[in-house]
Amino acid sequence: MEISVVSEEITRLNLSGTAITSFSSSLPKLTYLDLSHCKDIEILDLQSKSLRVLNLQGCLSFKEISVVSEEITRLNLSGTAITSFSSSLPKLTYLDLSYCKDIETLDLQSKSLRVLNLQGCLSFKKISITSDELIDLRLNGLSKLESLNVNARSLEDLYLRDRSVLKEISVVSERITKLVLSGTTITSFSSISSLPKLTCLDLSDCKNLVSLGELPSSALYGLKAFNCISLETEITQRLVLQHMLMTTIPYLHQSRQRRLRDRDSADEDDVIEYFGFPGDDVIGYFGFPRYDLIDYLGFLEGNLIDYVEFAGVDIIDYFVFPGDHVIDECVFQTRKSSISIPCYKLKMTHISGFIYCIVLSQASLSLSYQILVSIYPIWNTQDSWNRVYKHNGLISYHRLISDHVVFWYHHFSKFDGMCKVYDHSRDVEIKFQLLGNVEDVKGFGVFPVYITTSGYKLQISESQFIEPEQPSTSKRRST
């Protein structure tokens, strides 16, 4: 079946589901063309000065596209049989190549592209994308992908879970905050330092990963590296401690102070301004125009689960990776579930908080814990002026194949008044007690963190400290 349309007035044309095999037109004002699910059409040669939207989704026989248009913004080629794609569409903002199972490589450069859907492209081996405006990149189901290069200044999150053959990856973005690379075969990730706003990183089950490289200068406050059995735990622990000291802890303190200032200065008008964005902007606020709503939410049911799981990355507030002990430098450590530190061994008036290190056994299924921090006189632990503070945490995981270490930071601001009273006291101590499923805990370490005029520093013994960019070489272990 062939169709030819001639009109000077038609702006929208819908031929979805018809049996046409080719299409030609002379429609100077056409802005919208829907040929979706025309299963017999193979080739489209279209020139238009006005076309903005072209939908070829589900055209199973469609192999070649030639479209010349300076105005086209949305192109849907999902489920077609095309084997390659090159763009000469300067205003293209939305491109859907999902389930194009015959494409193996993609080299795409665009100044305007904002949404790119590549999920389900089973033959993809190499992808290179450069776009300053890209904010939504979907890569689910690329089981043969070996190399990925993304340079997207505006991209805020990237999800690459269980790409089992991915070996090379480079990601550059000024805005990306969440990155999931779990289950890949990468051995290193050098471009991590090119992500200045990264806050959460998931590298779980990357069993060939031998080094984290240089952690970003961002406030990375969550790292999951479950079952990354090739990571060397001593090096990784020191690297993480240095990072927490230089970036994570200062960022958390600044954020806390900012929240307190905002709370103290907030009034009713501020609340309305914060939540009361104009009704017309509600859809735009979530990153897509009103007519994109169905496309944005209309992914397959199986992918919805992935999207929800990815949202969970937002709540990671710990660093976890394989290891069977707390590093030797930590003098305040034990193999039990509690440890006490006399106040005279600490500079109480300069305490900022504590980094806790917990060693989990391979048999663990989850860790739901509470750390009780108590200040009390040594001669009477039941005294009425005891002070008890709590720190709660939760880790959910499964199938650990080795022991793991977890690092958490506990801000100590609630102790400010007590610290001044008990500084250098030989009659008072601080007790740290781990509650919960402690039977799975093989070790427990405490690193006091101090705030000084030159920044934060970490105490590893009564008289030794680690400062930013000055890792300790001490090799003592406490028993």
C-alpha cells in the first residue's frame, strides 16, 4: 500500500497501524507525523521545513531513515530495524532508539539533545555521547555493552546496573549526583574525579575493580562496593578516611549549619515560595514538558522496579567495601561490640564527631544497628547524670562473598556542653556500644574527628593524628 498526500494546510497527520509500505508527501505546514506500528514500511525519505515530531515506533521492517528538517525536536525510532543512526537535526531534544536490536555502535554529538532512550538495545557494544543539555539517559538492558563514553554537563544521574561485560567507562558531568555501575567488569574508574557534584556511588559486585582511583572533590557521602573482592582493604580504608576528612565531613557540617540558619530565618512566605511553584510549571519542574508525561512514565513494568531501586541511592550515608579488620592505625578498636575511651585521651573541646568502622562477617544478611554513646563517671555507670546519645543506621544487602567493613560518621554537636565540662577528665569516659544483630560483627573501631583552625583531623591514637593529604604510616594495632 502506498500513500501520497498533497496539501498546503495539513499540520498533523496520523497513519499509525496502517499497511503502507512507503510514504511521500508535499505538506509544507506539517508539524506532526505519526507512522507508528506501520509494520511494512521500510524506508522514509522526508524533507520538511516545518516538521517537529516524527513517530516511527514499532515499525518492525523500517531499516533506513533520511530526514532533513531544521525544526524537528522529537524522533521516536523505538523497535525499528535500523542498524545505524547519525543526526543532522540541530534542534532535536528527544530521541528514542529503545529496542533497536541491530545497532552495535552509536557516536552522537548534539548541542540540544535532552532525553536519550537506549534501553533494550541488545547489540550495542560501544556508545559515545556528547551533549551539554542531556538530562535523561536510559541504558537498561544493554547486555553486550563494552565501552561507554558520556560527556554530558547537565546529566544528574546514570544507572548501569548489571552490565556484565562493560569494561571501559568514562563519565564527565558537572551535575551528576548519583551513579550506579554495579555488576560491571570494570577494573578502574579514573573519570570519577571528573564528577564534582557526585554524592552517591554504587560499585557493588564489580569483582574486577582493583582501585577506586582518586575520589572526587565532591561531597561523596555514600559508597556501596559490596563484593568488590579485588579491592585492597588497607588502601581503600585509608583512601575513604582521607576523603571523609577532606570533603564528606566538612560538607555535612556546612549543610547542617545551613539548615539551622534556614530554619531560624524561615517564615510563612518562605514556605509558600518553596512549595508554591506555579501550576503551569509543575510538569516542567520534573524535567519534561506536559506532552512528554506519557512517554516519560510509559516504560515497561520491569524497568519501573529498576527506577524505584535507583531512587534508593539517595539515602546511602555510609561507605562499605570488602575487608576483615579495622586498619592498624586505629588504636580505639575492639573485637567486641563495645569500647570505652577515657576522656583524658581525647581533646573533648575540639571534638567534631566520630567515624565508626564496623566489620561485618560474610554470613551477614543485613545490619540494622544503633550505637549508644554514653558519657559517665568511671566509678558509677548508673549515675543519674549519665548522658546517653544515639546513632542509628541500616544497611540492606544480600549474598556477601567475603567480610566487609562499613564507615559511618556521627556528628557530635549534641555533646558540645558536655565536652567543655569533661575535657581532660580522668574520672569520666565515653562508652560506644553497638546494639542490633551484633553476632554478625567481627570488629568495631572508633576514629575521633576534631575541628581545628586549619580544618578537620582524625585521631588514631592518644597522640597521633591524620590530617588531610597526610596519611599515617603507623602500623600499630590495638587488641
